[in-house]
Amino acid sequence: MAVTILIPTALRAFTGRQSQAQADGKTVGEVLKAFADANPDVRQHLYDENGELRSFVNVYIGDVNIRNAGGLGGPIEDGDTLTLVPAIAGGVVCEPEQKP
Amino acid sequence: MSGTGDKILASMTNEEISRYSRHLLLPEVGMEGQKRLKAAKVLIIGAGGLGSPLGLYLAAAGVGALGIVDFDVVEESNLQRQIIHGVKDLNRPKAFSARDRIRDLNPRVEVAVHNVGLTSENALDILHKYDVVVDGTDNYQTRYLVNDACVFLQIPNVYGSIFQFEGQATVFGAENGPCYRCLYPSPPPPGLVPSCAEGGVLGVLPGIIGCIQACEVLKLIIGNAPSLAGRLLLFDAWRMKFREFKIEKDPDCPVCGDNPSIEELVDYEEFCGLKAEEEPVDNISARELKARLDRGEAVQIVDVREAHEREIFVFPGAMPVPFSRITQSENTLNPSVDAVFICKVGKRSAHAIRALREVGYEGRMLNLEDGVNAWARDVDPSLPIY
């Protein structure tokens, strides 16, 4: 048994359209690293240049944000579910020249 | 503050009592709740996919005054989901088109049109007249602007957001509740995540999320109802699943925390990285590309659109390399031949060029300006613009 990772629509283009994946690890950080190693295109969406979790992606164990519960170093157990919830905005291309 | 708790409530006419009878029969609403709705002023920011059901349901429910902020005009591709507008409204400003439909539905509603883009200069002036603000915008800079303005003015901000098959909804700025920055301290850098204009959106999705927002607005006004404040509702339309996550108020939040460091509206384009200089790419227009192909020049055309998008139309002679796999294509290109990168509107292709430069590709790369839509417009009108 491993940890299940639920992948949001916004990241599925970088995971071969998979909506969920399995990965192993004893901490949240280890599980996410294993997931990113298996899906290299998704890495830049999860981590910034310094290897920190990006501030526009939240990671939940159950319904609790890991930022409020131990962060990437927090423990995780087989059978748990991690949900990735990035910021989404919809709409038009956000480029300056398209502003009013 | 929330809703209209401190207002003196006007009486209702017999016609109003008949019109709103199904509300009056609900003990949770009743005469008092309906009078609160009549006294309420709600600002809808964005008259698009989310703003459409918001405008229709809030007007039908008898909210006394609605404000609509939008600077855009109705385009044909909007009609797949923006149901407040019709074919007769094409090319009209959305704010006026929405106002007319609301008047048709419920002439008792007072509608204020703000046919402008919301900016740091005008936001406080527009927002302060309202009891509740609903965020139906489509970009990060306006979302952070609306959030900060609502925190400063202590107005609840009913949030909804959509992408492809997925939507989010919650209530920010409630008393002691979190704000948008507590959930997402900063936005993605431009270009990292595709927009709905590039990534698509299921037409009914904003209808569902907009209705959830409308429901939260009505409950905030009626009062004594549990709201979504502190809970992020996530909806996956494809799997038809709702999930709920906790949102904690961040004591270190720069806007609503214990020691706020931001106490006035800032430059939100700068905050969202839209003023950062992007590394320039060399452009080629659709007509120039056509001329080069007609002269028989060797050019490798790289189509970075995804497979399902290439089904809309296949670009003749192009090599398909989806944007999501672009950095793995380095070895399939010939650096001694010019490579022209194409996508729908020329944004993803520009990012693809930058990504290939980063991994060390040294051949000449050109970006098809305005994408295959420009090719359809300027070179081959038999092709669709999408």
C-alpha cells in the first residue's frame, strides 16, 4: 500500500492526464519527491528554484493543509490521501498587453 | 460586518409578497430575511461565466441593488457558458448587456453599471458602497486586488474560481475568517499555468460554482446561516465530486494577520509578476511564414498544442510536440534549420522557446505571432479561429 495523490485538472497536463497517482514515503516531502521523480514535468509546478513548495499550491492530508501541520517534514502513512490544490483563476490570458 | 444587519428595513408591497412567496414560506428566510435581501447591495465583479448565474439568481431572489463591474464586450466564444448574454448582445459591453437581462428578469432591482476595469485607484471607491462583494473575475491580479480591498473595507468577499472541469468556492473576509492571501500567499508566475482561453472550460462549470456563490451571498444577507468561511469547497465536474478543505486564518498574513505589513492597495500587476521583463523571443508573422514556405525555404514547424487541440485543425507539415513535453524534444530538432513554434495564440509557443533555450538548444527559434488563429485570419480563412 502507498500514499494516493489526487491530481487537480490544472496539473494533469504534466502527469500524462492521470487524475491520481501512488507514491511511497515516510514524510509528505518524500512522497511528493517520489511523485515528482515519476512525473518530471510536474516538478516546476510544485517546487520553486530553492526547492520549497510553491506558495500557490496547497497540499492537504485529508482536509488539513500541511502548512498548518508539520509541512513537508510532517509524517504520512500508507493509505493516506494527499490532495494537491493549486490556485486557479480561469479566464483570459493574464498578459499585461491584454489588460484594459 | 456582514450582510445588512444594521439597516432599517423597508416594508414590502403585496406584489413583492406574491413574487417572493416561496422565500417567505421558508422559516429561515421569512419576511425579515426577504426585507434584508431588498435592503442589500451586492457588487458582482465580472459579468462572465460566474457573473452570469450570479446576476440572474441574485436578481430573481430580490436583492435590492446590484452593481456589475466589467470592461469587456460580449464575444461569440463567451456564449458557451455566459448565459446572461445572448446573440443580440454580441460586441456590446458585458456590464450593460447583463443590466438589461436583469431588468427584464426583475425590474425592481436597482442596477449600477461600472463599465471599467477594477484598479487600485478606483477599487475602494466602487466597493465601499456595497454590503457583499462577489468575485467572479478571471485573473490573479484582480483577485488579490478584490481580496485586499474587501479586507480593508471589512466587506465579505464571496469567492469562486474555475479551470477546465474544476471549481473552487469559499467566503473570504468574514469576521475572524481567513482571506485569499491566507490560502494562497502569492500567485503563479505568468505562463506557468494555462488560462481558460488556452486550457478550456466546461460550459456548465461556472454555472455550478456561480450558483454556490449566489447561495452564499443570500445566506450572508439573510443572516444566522453557516457559511463557507474557513472551508474551501472543491468541485470536480468530470468525476462529479465535491470535497472540502479547511482554510486557517494565517496570523502572519500580510493583509489580515496580527501585524499587517500591507495597509493600502498595491500595484497588483507587479505583485503578480506581470511587469517583470520576460526574455524576448523572435517573432514571425503568419504572412511572413507563408512567404517563406512558398519560397520553398527549409523551416521546421513545431506545433506545441496538445493532441486534442490539434484535432480542431492540423497545421500542414508541423511536427507535434505538446507543450507539456517540450523540453524532451531538444534532440528531435535540427539546430541548423530555423524552427517556428506555433500554438493557439502565440503564448505557449513563446514559453516553449524559452524552455528550450534553458535546456541549451542552440538552433534559431521563431514564434508564430498570435498563433494559428493569426494563420486562420491572415493566410487561410478556410480554417476556424478558436
